[in-house]
Amino acid sequence: MTFALSYFEELYAAQPDPWGFEHRWYERRKHALTVASLPRPSYSRAFEPACANGRLTSLLAPRCAQLLAVDAVAAAVARARARLNSQSHVVVEQRSLPQEWPDGTFDLVVLSEFLYYFDAGELATVMSLVLTSLEPDGTLLAVHWRHPVAQYPLSGDQVHGALGADPALALLAHHEEEDFLLDVMVRRGAASPPQSVAAASGLVQVGGRS
């Protein structure tokens, strides 16, 4: 990663909740929108890199049979584990990404405020790992801040532009505000194009509402 681990360690040393996940309405609303945007009611095995203190993880957990959440910062991992210690289907690990990318596949990958810490070359590496891990027809949810931050190698718009240009991903939903972008994508499978939530639920058939 372009950013040294010490950058994030210093943030947590100065403030246990560096981004205000616990008290900022902006963050609480964004997390609620993130979870509400998931197109399936449940997932078998999900992965959340850069889980921070685990607040979003705790909202994802009821929708997942298994959930792996990771962060590079020991202090963040400790807080996330404390938050989720009663939920045995959630595993929180300390990992530096992309070097310690987990094995196996997932039917959900959530990339929340994560990808703009990588430069363009690193982003390509991370996306290759994401697509290798994401099962066919699996959900990729990405949400990122749009306002410029001098230290970040990429903007949120650049990140989502790269995601949208990837031929392996099909856009299912796009939410755009002045402050952030939220995209729900599906890894293209072999059988048929991704379906809308209504179509997947049987509410819509070819030719109109059933």
C-alpha cells in the first residue's frame, strides 16, 4: 500500500475513532445505506477489508453466515474484536493488504473507504485479487468519499471509474451524492446477466410485472 502502516497507527493513537463512525450522523447514515443496498437478503461467506473499529462489520454480520473482517492496525482489530466477540460467525484478523490477502472465495466483498489509499498500479493488483476471490454472480459493494484529500493517491471518483470500466463486473445499482459514491456490482457469471432485485425475487418477468 502507498500509505505506511504508521500513518494509520498514528491516527488511532490520537483518536480511538478517527473517522467518527460512532457519533457522526454522516457515517451512521452511510453505513445504513451501505447495508440496505445489498441485493441479497443473505450471503454465505463475506469479506470486509479495512474494517476499522468494526461498526460497519456489526451491521453486515446479520446478513452473513460467515464474515471475515480484517484491518492492518492492531488497535482497530482489538476494537472490532471487542465489538463482535459474541458473534462466532464473524472472524476479525490483523492483515496487511494486499500482501496478506485471504485464501478462498466469497460471495460478498465490501470495499468501504479503502481503495483510494492505493495508487493506480496497486489498485489494479487489488482488483485482480478481489475478482479472483469473488465468486461468479457474487456481489461487490464499493463506497468511497468524493472530496479531495491531498494525501490520497486516488479520488473516490477515480476509484469508481476504474471499477465501472472493469469488464468482469456488471453494475447493479449506483448511488451518487456530493459526498460519496456507492456502487453495487456483480461479477459476471457464465449463465445469464445479473438480475435486478425485483427480477431475482420473481416480481418482474420479461414483458413486465408478474
